[in-house]
Amino acid sequence: MARRVAVVPGDGIGREVIPAAVRVIGGLGLGLEFDVVAAGAERFLATGQALSDDEFGRLTDADAILLGAIGDPRVTDPAYTAQTLGRIRGELDLYANVRPARLLDQRLSPLRDPGRRPVDLVVVRENTEGLYTSLGGRLRPGTPAETALQQHISTYHGVSRVIAHAFSIARTEVVMAGKANAMPHAGALWQRCWDEARAAHPGVPARQLAIDACALHMITDPPRFDVIVAENCFGDILSDIAAGLAGGLGLAPSANLNPGTGRGMFEPVHGSAPDIAGTGAANPVAAIRTGALMLAHLGFPAEAEALEAAAADAVRCRECTPDAGGSLSTGQATAAVARRLG
Ligand code: NAI
Ligand code: MG
């Protein structure tokens, strides 16, 4: 039976780069069926519901979900993200947000010293708890006594499984980045899970870094890093640093996975980029490389590698959009990748 991919272009440049990625993947002739779900800000503004239950069912029934970006300057209601990204990540329990960063071409590195440039690392961001659950509240809002509680959650279940995933994909080393001295309660729980994972993987080199030191070392000595695991907010920030080291958001892919159930939702690291939406300047490479992660997940490792290699070659030849040093439009940059695939 054909594998079915549920596609949610979403908002802004998501509606430009996702069709581009689908065009390239479709050209590989893998018999994938693409089911486009038109959830987004437009509909949320009109009806208050961004994604119907029926559409959500199409997402959960699919073999994989390919998503663009959720976010529109006109929408400030947190219900919008909760109904879309939050619901998909939450109900499918996509606990590992895997964000690889590999420098495709030397000239894209912001690092002066060539010896620091071989960037090829993966940030594994815990994706279901940490600081991003919306747990908390506001007391006496609007008064001088206004008090906000934004709570951090770490569970033994959640932390041990994401650390286990980091160990499972390590090539040379795992780093755990945290802040145990300033967050001793969560720190102790992460430490317990870390010690257990290390005992279970005695052959994998592993070290701990404070989150701030990790951010610094990623810039001063990026070749040193392989896999970095961190709680949700820390991982969010570190993965943007990694994207910057590897040439920018226009190139950065990501996968939201539940390695236990095999479910996955694939989305570029970038958002809807309202500043360039509709101008033809959106780089499709992040979405295309995200498609490569999806193909590997769906059981097409050779095609995934070919897609990644084609995207890398197009960028190296500067057949890409201006953010990566080229002068092509989204459509032309997409064609440059497709052409390399024959
Ligand atoms: P953003 O990632 O959309 O844009 C940041 C900067 O990078 C902008 O200057 C943009 O033009 C540039 N950029 C991003 N992707 C690019 C691409 N493919 N090609 C060329 N340039 C690119 O982040 P921002 O501006 O903070 O957020 C915009 C909206 O997106 C917000 O509503 C935000 O909440 C949402 N967002 C959604 C995410 C998601 O759906 N997972 C992730 C991040 C932001
Ligand atoms: Mg982010």
C-alpha cells in the first residue's frame, strides 16, 4: 500500500517551501500519496478553529506529517498554536525533536578560523515538557502586584526516554546540557536519568556541560560536538545556534519523533517568516532537507541521502536563494535541486 504523507503547509513561507519540497520528493517516484490539510491562521481568524477533528484524524492516520510553519502576526491567541503544533506534538507524543546541523559549504560558516568549521552535529530537544507546557498562571494581572508563574516540568519518563534517544543516534559522543546548579530539582532528575543512560551505554563517550558553557563551546569549537541533548527551551535555543553555525535558518531541517511508536512530524526549524512571505525569497532547502529526514524515517534511506546530496550540491554551486549567497527565487532554487536528481 502507498505510504501516505499528511502535508500541512501552514502559514507564510510554509505555503511556499512545503509545496516546493513536495514537488521534489514527488519527482523521486516513490509512490507516496500526499494529503494536503489546509489548516492555518486564515481559518483560525475566520472560525476560531485552525484544525478540525476530522483533519486531525487524517494527520494521525498518515505514515508521516510534513509541516511548514505555524505563526501569523495577526494571531496573538495562544490557542492557535495549541490547536495545531501543540496538539500534534502532544497527542502523538512526539518527544524527541531531532535537529541536525551540517555545514554544506565552507563559505556559509560565520567562523573566521577554518579549523572550527566542520559543523556536523545534532541537537535532540525534549519536545513535550520542560518550560513549554503552559503550566502556570498569572495572579493579579494588570496590577502592580502582578505575578506570573511559568513552570518547568521534568518527568522521569520524559527525560529518560529523550536521553535514551540521544544515545541511540550518537556517532562519537553525547553531551547533556543543563543548569543543575541553578535548577537543582530538575537537575537532580536529569542527573539520575543521565547516570542510568551512561550505565546502559558504557561504550559511548559522554560528557555534561552547563547550558551557557555549551552555547559558548558550540561557537568556539563546533567540530567537537556530535549529539547534544537538552530540555525543551534549552534545546530550542541551542538548535538556533546550530542553525546559525551551519549557514542559517533557510537550511535547517528538523524531525519530531516518537521512537517508541514510530510516529513522526517533520518541519523545518524556521517559522513563517512574514518579512519575506510572498517575495519569492524563501529558501526551500530547509524544507527539502526536512523531506530527506522524512524519507529516511519512511524507509527510503538511499533516496533520503540523494535528496540531501542534491540540496547540498545546489547550495555549494550557489544555485540557491539570497540568504545562502545565491540569487535564485524559491521556484528556481527548487528546480536546481530537482535537476540534480535527474
Ligand atoms: P522565522 O524563522 O520565521 O524567521 C526568522 C528570520 O529568518 C527572518 O528574517 C526570516 O526571513 C528568515 N528566514 C526564516 N526562514 C527562512 C527561509 N526558509 N529562507 C530565507 N530566510 C528565512 O522566525 P520569526 O520571525 O521569529 O517568526 C515568524 C513566525 O513564525 C512567528 O509567528 C513565530 O511564532 C512562527 N514560528 C513558527 C515555528 C513553527 O511553526 N515551528 C518556528 C518558529 C517560529
Ligand atoms: Mg526555535
